[in-house]
Amino acid sequence: MSVEAMVQAMIDDLTAALGDAAKHDKGNSAAGTRVRKAMQACKAAAQDVRVQVQNDKSA
């Protein structure tokens, strides 16, 4: 997968989490759990992007 595609997937996932973030702001704690899960997935995806860029740089 290209770096551009990886970043776009992260953007899509974060955009999808916006609805749950709004629900969390209104007091829905279950939505907060979903937001935290999305943020953890984003963190892992960001690390994958970093590794891919580093590997591309080293090659």
C-alpha cells in the first residue's frame, strides 16, 4: 500500500469518528469509548506510515 493511500485511510477513519466525537461531547460515554478506539487505531496507522517512509528512505 502506498503512503498516500495509508494517509487517506487514516483521514477517512478520523472523519468517520467525528460523529462519535460529537455524541461524546453531548455526554454519550459509549461514543467516547468508540472515539478512543478510533484514536488508538489512528496511532497504530501513523506508526505504520512512519515505518513505511523510513523503509522507503533507506532503500
